[in-house]
Amino acid sequence: MKLKYILVAFTVIIICFSCKEKKAPVRGLVTTKAMVVSARIEASNIGKQILEQGGNAFDAMMATDLALAVAYPYAGNLGGGGFMVYRLNNGDIGALDYREKAPLAATKDMYLDSIGNVIPNLSTRGAMAVGVPGTVAGVFEAHRKFGTLPIETIIKPVIALAKRGVFVTKKQEIRLAEKQQDFKLANKDSILFTKAWKENDSIKYVNLAKTLTRLMKNGRDEFYKGESAKTLAQFVQNNGGIITEEDLANYEAKWRTPITFNYDNLRIISMSPPSSGGVAMAQVLKSVEEYDLDKFGHNAVKTIQVLAEAERRAYADRSYYLGDPDFVNVPQDKLISDTYLENRMASFSFEKATPSTEISHGTVDIVESDETTHYSIIDQFGNAIAVTTTLNSGFGSKLYCQELGFFLNNEMDDFSSKPGVPNVYGLIGAKANAILPEKRMLSSMTPTIVEKDGKLLMSVGTPGGSTIITSVLQTILNVHEFKMGMQEAVNAPRFHHQWLPDEIRMEPNRFKTETINTLEQKGYTINEERSPVIGIVDGILVLPDGKLEGGADSRGDDAAAGF
Ligand code: DON
């Protein structure tokens, strides 16, 4: 009898032990038909609501984008710009560029003083930093081409959200507190955000609701030619900026051909110039394709080495060759061709690091990166979109148009103010990314859609300035090479190399000491301090059974919603 009890107890212990050993797979939200993953649950829910009403991914794009302008003023915007990559259910693909552009009065040396030095803060804070905004043109253009629901049906819930108010999260409380000084420096008067907002306070966006109502009634021209345009141009000029009504009237979102390339049995569809995202990601992934990353292991020394070396080379090219294709010739086919990349990687060895000075030269000092935002949508019809949108830094130029209810971008800093001098992300530019009137500044935004064996597999993207490209490609590799699900792939620790500064940035305390030591012995400089988080990735994965898994990054307040 006694022995029987002992045996039962022993078996229970063994079972419990093995339960503990077997970690439950990390899974994000799984739904059967449709999903939206974005930086705030309020925005994801509004996108989902539009899909439930029979809208498609492009209807949901307008709703989600505008809802982010309300619920996530840190990066969601009316005063910024972005890129969208799409794949329709029939396999057609395309991309929309609604990037900001330089005003007509912009000049190459507009951020330099009389002796040719960059004037601190001029391209990052206040009215001179502002590029002509593209977001309203972008969402209306996507809707014009592909939308199915009336504009009113889409914008009404966003207006209701702005009037009802949005709760402040802990992360938002911290960000608002950090930026109080910048808000004071950028604005003549106090703004809605010059206050110690606390977690769970609710902020009502009354003036933004009015602007959205005018947009709903008058369409995109309200923003570019109507009352809002007049107010905006006047406001920027009153604050010392150079954007005119003519700049706004001239703005157009542009359809582009996305960058496409194969990696094993995947076909990757990503953003083309004026973003560097697709080209740089293609360069890195094609350079590492022949290596057995899955055998090396996730975040193993050899995996980190080969990726960091490919990244080093791709970012050096980015800095020299890439810019707005309407102004400069970007040799993108050459840059992603097999022979070119083979040559580029010829100097790579697992024995030791290639110093960045041997790839090219320059000196850099970088400032901590701020915020952008990405959302992914797959609708119940099988259409997929990936959208990354930004004000550049968190709250953009910090200049807030109280009357219209939104922040203005500081995207002009993404131009190269002076060849060889790094921007806020430490990125160095050359002539290809010099400032010219009406030119679009080079971006790193990498909204991406992935097909596997010809079928939709994933929509993915992230904020993170220069780290966007490397975060997106690691997430794709996590799924494809390391067999992770979407949420697991998003959660995994990330690292980054961007040629200059010559260092591998790692998320702190998330990599093995042994790995770091080995890399250092091989000549790599590891920096775990620069970036507490690398990217805030959101994505949707089509599972083998056809269901959708969302990956919403807990590095932010991101959330998935679907049905
Ligand atoms: O377009 C770009 O590459 C930058 N303006 C993106 C900024 C960004 O991701 C900020 N977030 N960390």
C-alpha cells in the first residue's frame, strides 16, 4: 500500500518536472480570418472593426493610420509620412510612397552656418526641421485605388475616439515626461502635452477631431488646398519655417515598384527607394543565404558574425548610393545582384572582423534613436499590407499645431545635411541624399511582405531608425531559419551593425556572455548600452493551417486584434 502511494507520488513529480522542462510555445493572438497588429490596441480595434464591417485591408489601413494619429501621437501622425507595401489576394504587389519631401525653398546647405558647420538642432527641432507631410495624401490615395467602404464609415470611429479620449499608458507617461523641455523649446505657447500626464489619464483630442471631421467632409484636398492647408502653412511660417501653401498643393503620394528578391523558397517584397529598406535588406539576406544559419543556431557566434558583416557592407553602400530615385540614379539592380554581393563578401572570414575602415571611411557619434510606427493588416479576403509611418523622432520636430491638433515631423534630418556628418541615427550620407527642393529624404523604413512557395506567409515591419532594416530581416530569419512562430520571432533578442560606428549593438542582457566574449576576441566591439530596445516589430504570420498569428512587440504597447 505504502509503496503504491510512493510510486504515485514519484510519477506525479516526474510528470510535473517534464511539464516544466517542456516550455509552452510562445503564441500571439491566433484568428481564422483577419488581423490588424499596431502600436495601440485602440488603433488595432478600429482597423478590425472596419474589416468586420466588410471593409478590406486598404479601408482598414485608413482607419488604423488615422487612429494611430489619435492614440499614438509619439509616431502616429497627420504631420508625417510613410510607406505601404501590399500584396493582393491574386498575388499582385505594389508599394505606395507617401514620404515627406523638402519644401520648394529648401537648399543644400540650409542647415549649415557661414563656415559650413551643421547648426545644432536646426534639422531636428522646430519649424525648419519639417518636411512637407505626406500621410493624408497616402491614406486617401490607397483608399482611392483599392478602398471599398465610404470615407465616412472609416473616419467616424476615429473621430469618436479623439472626442472620447485615449488612456495614457506607462510608457507614454515616461515619453511625455522626457520631452517636456523639447516641447518648450519648439513651441511658442504651451501645448496639449505640456503637462505632467500620468498613466490612466485620458487625453481628449478635440481639435484633432475637428480636423478629421473636415477631412471626412472635404477629402484629401482639405489638407493640401483647403482651410487646413492655409492654417498649416501659416503656422509653420509663424514659427520660422519655410513650408508654403504651394508646397502643400504640390504634394502627391507616389506608387512605386517594390523591391523583390528570393531567399530559399521565400519571395520577399519590400520598400524601394526613397527607402533604403528593401535594397539593404536584399543585400544582407542574399549575402547570407548560402550559409547554414539554422545549423549555426539562433544568435550563435557564427550567425551574428555573418549577418553583422553583411550588414556592415550593406550600410556602407546605403550611405553612398541611395537617395530619392526621382532625383538620383540608384543602381539598385546592381547592388542586389549575385555577382556584386559575392565580391562584396569576398573579404569576409569567420576568423576575424573586417574593420569598417577597410570597407569605407568616416567618423561618427550617434544619438539615441526615437520613434516611428509599423502596422500590419491581413483581411478576410486574403489581401495583405505592411505600413510603416513616422514623424521621424518621437513627437517629430516637437512643434505641435494646437489649432489643427497634431505634431509636425522632423524628417528633414533624414537628408544628409553635410556629406560625412551623421544624422540623428548615426547614418552618414553623401551626394545621393543631399537636400534639393521637392526631393524625398532617404529612409530606412522597411514594410515587408513575404511569400513562401508562392503563397502569402507574412506581413512585417518596425520602427527603429537605422535599426529597422536589421530588425525586420532578423524577424524573417527567426521564422524561416529558426522555425519560430510570429510572436516568438518578435520577442527574440536583436542585434545590429550599420557600418559606422564600427560596433555590434545588442539588446542589453539578452545575449550570452560567452557569445559576446568570443565575438570580442575576433575583433568585434559590442555595445549593449546604446539601444535598450532594437525595433518594436509587429507582424502577422499565416500558419500552416491557414490561421493567422499576430506578433505584437511588448517592447512597446503594441497589440493585435482580429477575428
Ligand atoms: O525614415 C526613417 O528611416 C526614419 N525617419 C525612421 C525613424 C524611426 O524609425 C524612429 N524610430 N525609432
